[in-house]
Amino acid sequence: MWIVGDDGRGVLAGAGYLLRKMAWKNGQALFPVPFEFSSKPVLSPRGHQIGFRPRANSWDAWTTEQMETYIREMVIFGANAIENIPFQDTDPSPLMRVSREDMNKEMSRICAKYGIEYWVWTPAEFPLDDQAKRDELLEEHEAFYQSIPRLDGVFVPGGDPGDNPPNLVLALLKDLYERLHRYHPEGGVWMSMQGYDPKEVDQVLEYLRLEKPDWIRGIVAGPSSPSIPEIRRRLPEKYLIRDYPDITHTVRCQYPVPWWDNAYALTLGRECINPRPVFYTRVVRYLTPFLNGFISYSDGVHDDVNKALWSLLGWDPNLTEREILKDYANFFFGTDVAEKAADGIFALERNWDGVLLKNGSVDATQAYWKSLEDQNPQLGDNWRWLMLVFRAHYDYYIRHRLIFETDLENQVNHLLAQAPQLGSESAMNQSERVLKRQDTETPNPDIRKHIDELAEKLFQTIQLQTSVPKYKASGAERGASMDFIDRPINNRWWLEDEFKAIRAMPNEADRLARLKIIAEWENPGEGSFYDDVGELGKSEHVVMGESVNTDPTMERNPPPTYLWWDSGMSRRRLSWPSFLDWPNAMRYEGLDPQAHYTIRITGQKDCFLRIDGKPALPSRYSTNIGEFKEFPVPQKDLKDGVLILTWDPMDEEMLNWRQRSHLSEVWLLKNNNH
């Protein structure tokens, strides 16, 4: 058998193809003959950021041997570049067995050994007009450049992190280029326009158009950057575009799971095990015509399937998801289980589609993976296999907890509706007893125990840190899914706090009035409507925009966002941290033209509502989270029985997105029900 490439890297790619396609079983490695295949890549670089720093959720605890193995396996699946983070995050990690200085050099050595590119991501997190700090940064860079055998790219983000104007970032890049070329004359410097406003974007692109500097290789497009098609359209042809896609996060990120069920957002969290082959294939194919290459943002092994998918699609965007997943499962799990495991990965992605309460396929996925798990004990120490099994059981456990806890909350609302007959204290006491059943009657305790066992195996095999206290994860958002597996996914905590406040009220009438509001919160009565506009199963009046089929990067129609309050343990009502900035519209039909209606709203800060296109005047207006705004509906707008609500956009670009105004809940209340 011959493997022929234009250069050493081409031969390496051919070897990777051979290894992916061979049949591995029963101590044999088989390949069909005769066989002939030739191919060349569409994009380069095709790489992933493996930042050796405390913030990572796994590889900060690795040895150099583990790092080399992981890089080699990414090369087998088509990667030809690795990006490190040599300077940022100086806090010590309790898990590091190799110093950062040593691993920074080792990663360069490994890349040189395999003939692949070594890049570094080096933000400037101080004002660049501080000359002393700037000089210190340049000295740090030069010493690093001199100490390593290979360096192909230096990427300085304009923002996220860092907040420096374009002229200062460009001047820094020029100085870095001079130092880089003393030691690595083939290397290039790159910048992104992350976090730049339109004026700053214009400054960068105009500078490149007019000055045409040779010392900058290209522009990196990443989260909070201008769109890639826009950059390509405006960027002079001599400059390259490299994407910096976030393939590692599921929420509060560049590519959130569209309309992710709130129960997952609360438990699995931002950095969970997240194979998304169908979604990311759509993204890669959409972006490829505008790109020269990519190096993804990753902070752990939990996105390993996504890395393989991006790498191979970067080589050939026409590959199918199924072919890639079969290659992945064939190489890592063995030929006998390859097709079944590939189907199981597709099923895990479908677990996140739609309303979790109604998604019975989650149960089928768990049963499927449980069967595979039982049939393949030889894979019990294979960390890639364990991650997929973990996700199947975790999703199932959360779904059945959600079913159970939703039923308990419905029972509580029924009790509170009877408060006028029971008395406020009796109604609250009985409700609290119902809620406390969550402590003793959680369904599927055997599966819960097995998930613990899988988490332990993942830590022992690949150092995946699924808990802050137990496995020393660097933070609650950094893959710590086990720290949230048992947090309430109904409104238990909010209800308990409400009961405490109600008991302090001076008279029974006030207590009963508040209990009535709580009991009817999501069920406001005949002829009235409630929408939790950030939750797919409770937003039936929200007019949906484009889907990912026609808007794959979700730039024209962003999905809901889930705020992260109190390190994920907020006791507020669950509808408040999940929100749409502003829906395209909300539409109500079949209304009573003779009735009186009021629109009630909760959200953050301000709200410029229009009713049938006309500005609405509030009768009640609070800007605090969880408190009400109310707008009477003019009688003349009800003649056709149809009501359209829209919202004027606000000029809040100067604010961090977490501080901007947004919408959480909307009621249309008939006949002064409240």
C-alpha cells in the first residue's frame, strides 16, 4: 500500500484517512483492496485551540504524553493546527502536573514533530497606551518566541477579552511581527474585531484598504465579530480570513442550542458534553466559501465529536455527517459498533430538540445507549465512549426529574388556588410538604448512582472535571454538570421564598391576594393567555423567525438566552433568567371584541411596546426583574379579534448584553382578571 502526499503533512493526512477507514476488530486491521483514493483540502488551517491553562476542564491536568496523544488523534481526523494560550490565566491550577512554561514548549515541539502549525492566542488585557505594560508584554512575547521550535501564527483579539481601539492593536501587531520574524520568519500575525462597534470596524478595514501593510497576515472572525460574509466582502483580497468558531459551549455563546429547554440550561450548563453534528455541518458548509481556514475555540474534551467534524468538513465540506461519525466510532470504538454508535450520537443531538417534557425520544436514546454499554464492556475505560454514555443517562435523568417536579408544582398551584377555603397558612404548609417530596422521591436513583460512577471514570481516564468541589473544575460554568444535576428544575426555591415573604404580610387579605397571583401565574383563566417567551413549550403566541435552515449562524433570528445568576443557583422564578431580547412579534387571534384586555409584562429594565403598530401607554411600570408592567389594550384595536404586539429596539450598545433591557413573560389578561 502506498500513501503519497505533496509534502510530509499530505502523507500524514493520507495515513489518517487509512486509519479511519480500516476495519478494526478481533485483533485484526483490515482494508479493502484494490482501493484508490485521492483528495486535497478546501480549508487551511483546520485546527483547534487547546489552551493549557487552569480554565480548561480537562487538559490542564494532562501529562505531555496525553497531550501528544490527543494532538496526534486530532491530526488523524484532519486537523493541521493547534492554538495554545501561553500567557493568560496566571492563577495556579491544583491539577497541573506540568508547568505552563514547559507545556507551552512541549506543544510547539509536538506540532513540529508532526509537521502541523502551532499558533498562540494572546489578548492584551490592559490599556495599550500604558507604555510600561506594553514593553513588558513585548518582552514576554519575544522570550517565548525564542524558546520554542515552531510558531506559525500569533492571534491578538481586539476584544473579548481586551478593550483597546484599533490603532493601538494594529501598532502592537506590527511590533509583534518584527519580533516574531526574528525567530520564525514564516509566521504571521492576526487580529480580530471582536467587540468592535461599526466605527471601529470601519477603521480597521479602511486602514488595511489604504495602507496595505504586509506585516499582517489576515483577520480572525469570532464571537461578537462582524459577520464573516461582511468581512470577506469588505476585506482586501490579499488578506486571509480565519474563523474562530465556538464549538465548545451550548448557551451564552456564539452558537447556542436553539430554543434549548430550560431544564438542560439549568443542569447540563454552558460547557457540557455536546456533540452537535447536524447543526455544525450546516454552519461549516455555510461559512466555507468565505473562509481560508479556522481554528476553533475549545476548553476541553467534551466537544471532541465537534472537533473531528469540523476538521474533516474543513478538508471536504461535502462529507456527510454520518460518514464522519462512522469514521469516528470506527477508529475509537471499533468496527463492530461503529454504525450503532454513529446513530447514537445523532440521537444525543436530537435529545436537545424541542420541549423536553414532550420529547419521548430521550428515553429511547437512553435505552439505546444502555444496550450498547451492556454489549461492549471492553469500552468501559474509553473516555470518548464514556462521555456519550454519560450524556444519554444524564438527559434521561433530567427529563424524568422534570416530569416529576413539574407535577409537584402543578399540585402546589392547585392547593394555592384553594387558599380562600383552606386559609393562607394551611395552603402554604401543605404546599411545602408537596415540594419537600423532591428530597426523598427523586425518580431513577439507580441511574443517578450510575451517572456518578461515569463522572468518576471520566475524571480518572481523561481528567474531565464535572464538579468544582469534587474534581476541582475551575468554575461552575466550566463543565461542572454534576454540581447541578440535583438542583430544582421547577420553581421550588422561588415558592419557598415567596411563602416566607407572604407570612410576614400584616393581614390575611394581602396574603390571599398574593397566593392567588402565584396560583394563576401561568394559568390566568378563561380567555387570558400566558407566554414565557424564552421557553419553547410556553411561548405559543411568539411569532418565530427564520430557522437554522436558512439562518445557520442565527444572526438574523437569535434564539433565547439564559442568564447565569448566583453561579447557577439563583432562587428566582425560572422564567426570569430565560428570555428573548425582543420577539419578532406576538400574535393573538379569536379575541372578544367586546371585552377589556390588559397586557402584563415582566423583564429587565425598559420596554417600548407597540399594540397593532401604535405605541402603548402603561398604567403600571416597574423596571425591576419579576415586577409587572401593564398596558391597557385600546378597545378599537380589538375589532377584528386579532392583536399584534411588537417592541421598538433600544440604543443600548454601550451596555454589556447582560445589563440590557429584555422581555421575559407576557400575559394578555381578559376582563381585569387580576
